[in-house]
Amino acid sequence: MRRLLILVLALGALAIGVPMWMWRGPGPLPKPTIVQIPEGATIASAAKALEEAHAIRSATWFRGLAGKLGSRDPIRAGEFRIPAHASAATILDTLQHGRPALKLVTIPEGTPSVIVQDKLMATKALTGSVPVPPEGSVLPDSYAYQAGDSRLMIVQRMQKAMDKALAAEWTARAPNLVVTTPRQALILASIVEKETGVASEQAMVAGVYSNRLKLGMALQADPTVIYPVTKGRPLGRRILESELHAKNGYNTYAEPGLPEGPICNPGRASINAVLHPAVTQALYFVANGQGGHVFADTLAQHNANVKKWYAIRHARGEM
């Protein structure tokens, strides 16, 4: 009788111990991984996803043990980072109470709005569609999101960030600027952004364009010729003579002053450069063959610099 009692107790302990080991013991996941839980997922569908990711040994066991030993709280949607060898109990708690893993979508400085839309639509974890944002309304930066966030919500965050950054830069602007409104500053910053990829040159380029605007000279910025043709996408060829003479509200060869709107989404640095332009007499600049530009106060100096640039291009076989 005593032996039978011991056997019954041992079997009882085993019956309790095995489920507890399955629930709280180390899991099979060899390394940390991300598991995506869709909106509206149940314990059953989440368990299937976890089993496919090898985070748990059995979806059936997980469902059964979760119902007996786990919390009754609902699971959340999103992408969750599951640590290596996490127990089933830890995994369920992560899905119920943990914060979904965040990802970043990055918009580089000078990105046109059509490319912003392309990038968001290509980000599969986001939901919904989004129109092309108004040019210049998005602040280039890296934005965190989690699976299931809407593309429209991300754009709204980008636009709110631009409004805030532009307002702050405008408040701290230098005196006696040629631009008289935040909108004008944004437009000129978009040209500066496209004209130079060298951060240290931005204030100088802004100074040249500010001088030209003060004198009533045409800005003659090639990116403003290209923008109405491609809406910000690469041109893929040389500018046509007819495009240099086109009057479309953007072409700063054919019309004096600023174009009617931005030609890209400028970053904080280019906005700051326009609102704190270099003090210079320069009216011209041309590429120097090394990724930057050389500046000139007079047309004669500029023509000499252009001649040097053409010689560099000839030597490279570009002309």
C-alpha cells in the first residue's frame, strides 16, 4: 500500500513538474529573433507564429499551458524581440505586456516628396496608402515605427517635425536677410540642399544666392530647371536648351527670384545656412572636380574657374 502511495505521489509530481518545466524552463530558440504578431491575432495564431520561428517547441502545448498557467490579458500586435532560450512564460508575458520592437525609416536630406512616398509604400510593415506629401513639408530624419503603424501617421509626424524645426530656425535667424518669410527660407534651403552635398559649403552657397537675390540677378540653379521635368526624380541626361528657357514657375534661368515652391525636402543644416548665410561678395560658383565648389566674386574669375572645370571633365572623358 505504501509503495502504491509513493508511486501515485511521484506520478502526480511528474504530472505537475513536466508542464511547469515546459512553461518556465529554457526554450529552444538558439538566438534572439523578431516575431511579428498581426493585428487581431489570437493565442492560437500567435502560438503558430512562435512555433514557426522555433521560439517554442509546440504550438499545441503553448496554447494549453497559456490557458492554465498564463495571464488572461490580451496579446498585442507588433514585432517583438524574443531573447535566446526564452521560456514560454516569458514569451507570453512579452506578447501581453512588452513593448513592440521599433524600426526606423530614414529620409535623407534633400529627398524629394515623390521618393518619400516611394520609401513609405515600400516599407511593408506599415499600413494604408499615402499621397505624395507637399514638397518641402517633410523634415529629413530617422523616424521610429512599429509594425501596423499607418503611413499617413508617419508622414504627419514628419510634417510636424518640419513645422517645429522651421519655426525654431526662423526665430533664431540672423538680421537683414533677403528671405522675409519662413516659406521663402524653405524654398531657398531646398535649392542650397540640391546644389551642394558638402555641409561646410552650405552657408557659402546660401550667401551667393542671397547676394544674387539682393541684386535682382537670376539664381540660375540647375536643380530648379530639372524639378518641373521630373518632380524630383533623377533626370538621367543633360538639361535641354529648351528646358533652360521654359517658364514654369520653377526655372530660375528663365525667371528672376525664387521659384514658386521648394524642389525637395531640405534638412536642418541647409535651413540654418539660409538663415545664417556666409558674409561674402561672391556671386558665382562652379564644381572644383573634388566634390565641392570654387567661388568667385566677378564674372571674369568665374569664367576662369569654369574653364578649369571643363579641362577636368575633358581629362576624365566626360566631354
